Amino acid sequence: MKPKINIKKPVLMAGVTILAISLCIILPLEYSKANFISDLSYTFLGLTLAILTIMYGLMGKHFFKGLLFLFLASFVVWCVGNCYFHIQM
């Protein structure tokens, strides 16, 4: 038998709501005042919270394995990118 995936609907709805608020309300307000991409701090904070909430809702108890995979994958991409650009120079 396949293991049943336990999707937490209230957590997913909260993540989607945070994502919608971040993209539809916070981003336009900050974008009108921003000169640089670093000025969009509340937008990035909202997007990060939304992605983490959605990940937890989908992955459940395997949430930390998903975070570990994301960090390792980003580290590998960073290392490969650094090696590639050092070869180009």
C-alpha cells in the first residue's frame, strides 16, 4: 500500500492567503516607493513566509527534509556557478 499523503488544508489556505496579500497588496505599495530591489523587504518577507507555510502544508513531517534539500541544492548551484565563472576569467 502507498503511504497516504496528509495535506493540511488550513495551513495551505493560510499560505496561499499570505502569498496573495504579499503579491497583490504589499508589492504594489512597496514598488511605488522603491528605488532598488533591496527596498522590497516586506514583499520578500511575505513571500518567504508564504513559501515556507505552503511547504509545511504539503510536506507535513518531512518539512525539514525539504528545507535541507533546498539548502543543499542552492549550495550546489552556487558552487557550480562559482567554478564556471572562475574558468571563464
